[in-house]
Amino acid sequence: MRILVVEDDAPVASFLKKGLEAEHYAVDVAPDGEEARYAVCEADYDLVILDLNLPKIDGLSVLRIVRPKKLSLPVLVLTGRSRIEDRVQSLDAGADDYLVKPFSYTELSARVRALLRRKAEGSGILLKIADLELNRVERTVRRNGKRIELTSKEFGLLEYLLRNAGHRLTRNMIVEHVWNLSFDTGTNVVDVYINYLRKKVDAGFTPRLIHTVRGVGYELRCPTEAAV
């Protein structure tokens, strides 16, 4: 799942990014309200962690701008403001949860999981194809009941393939979604990570699920014929 951290304090933003990535989330950081507004409106995030004290556009204004456009997007306000008035204003503006700094990372992590679980219940916590199963909230992958350990990027790549099972995905689509980068024709990062996934998800299992589509990219499907 993809999380946007909106935080102008660089050390705090770095701390959150490292902690969340260690839990296998894909994390982007926006250092001000203007960049946050643009990012939320342009990209597909599963959750936003939003500070209120932001340069350019304050967090409450960001929330009021983006909430009508992203009705189902969970927003966790993480701020130094502890007044009841700030809590009420944030919740009325569309925040789903409110946590005051200084905070326990363990508590923040639990709140993140709770919000993502709530969101995933409407869109499907489990992604499946054949005997392969990915739990989007618990961040686990199993095939034929066997637990498979993946890195953050491998998990993100597999989740994207599963979300688009049966559809051909170009390298450009994959790198832009999973790595949040413009595709560089000189890089083979997608092919490298597809190879990593194949060794963990397909090797030793039948049927093979990750297929090369020559001249296009890759496709995750349960074949009726031999894999390409």
C-alpha cells in the first residue's frame, strides 16, 4: 500500500518514512501543503499522514481541499496541536484519526493498520489468483499455504500485478506506479525485480503465474496453456 507523509520537519518525515518502509509500505513525502495537495490529487494513495502546521498551505486547508475529491482516502492527522478545537476542526474537515506529537511509533503504526484495514474492507483485503494470496493489511504473501517473504518493493510490485491480474502491464506503467518515477529506457529495474519475484513466487510452484508479454511487459495470470 502507498502512503503519503505530509511533514515539513525533515527529521520527523525521515523517521516516519524509514519506519513505514520497514513495514513494507511504499512511502512518499511532501514537505509543504502545496505539494501535498498536488500529490493527493494526482496520485493514488491508500493513506495520508498529515501535519497541520505546514508552509504554503496549512494542513487543515489541504484537508478541506482534497476531501471532496478523495472521499474514501483515509487521513491521519499527526500534529503538535493538542487543543480540543483543533481535533474537532480536523475531524469535521474530514480527518479519520488524530494523533498528537510527541507520539509513540508503535501507536501510530497500529492506527495506520486500523485505517488501512477499514479502507481495505471495502475494496478487498485479500488479493488472490490460483493458490497465490496477498493480504494488503497484514502485508503477507502465501502460495499454496506457504509463507513467502518479500522486500517492500517486491511486495509493491506483486500487489500491482495482482490488482491488474489478467491485464498486460508495460514496464513504463510498472515503474511509474511501484517506483513513482518516470521510466528510463536505459534501466532494467523492472526486469530485475520481476526475476526476484519469479524466484520466490513461481519457482517450485505450478502453474507459473508471472508471464512475459514480448514487446510489451508483463502479465499476472493463471494460464490455460504453457507460460511464455
